[in-house]
Amino acid sequence: MKAGKPAGARPPEERAFARNLYRFIRLILGPNTSDNAIARRWQMDPGMFNDLKHGRVAVPRIDRLGRLAEVLGVNEHYVFAAGMGVPARRLIDLLARPDVSTAVGALVNATA
């Protein structure tokens, strides 16, 4: 453990990635769905979801992200990209593109 760093503290990039994933979820579902409702749909403990929201936990593993994609109704690769730190707003813009192959190509370039 590093001096001055609390046990269990997440590195800054992991905190940012978790908060970005939360922003992506919010942009998809909007403000009218409560955090508790999202957590229930995702089969996640509401406290853990709150920790994700605030960047206190790492982005969940790939199988959990796949389940989140089902909850959100989007291709899982968009959720993976959000968890890797691709800006949530950029991903939403890609989702809005009518040409799926162009959007996927842009997604690949965004995560490379």
C-alpha cells in the first residue's frame, strides 16, 4: 500500500471509467428511471450501483457488462467501450447513426 492512500482506493482512471459507465447508463435510460430500478434490472445491489456511480468500485467484469447491455437494449460493445473510458456522449452519438457499419467502425477506432 502506498503512503497516504487509503486501503481499497481505486486508481483515478478506474474511478473515471466507472463514472463514465454510469453516465452512459443515464444517457440511455434518462433521468426518470431511479438508480434503484436500474440496479434491480441489472441484478446488482443498489449500494454497489451507488459505488459505481461515484467511482468507488471498478467497472464490473465482462459478463456483468453483457447483462447491462441487455438491460439497456444496446450492443454489448458500446457498454464495453463505456467501461473502457470512451466518452459516454460520443457513444450515444454513435448509437444515433443510421448506418450501423459506420458506427461500428467508429467504435472500433474509438477503442483502439
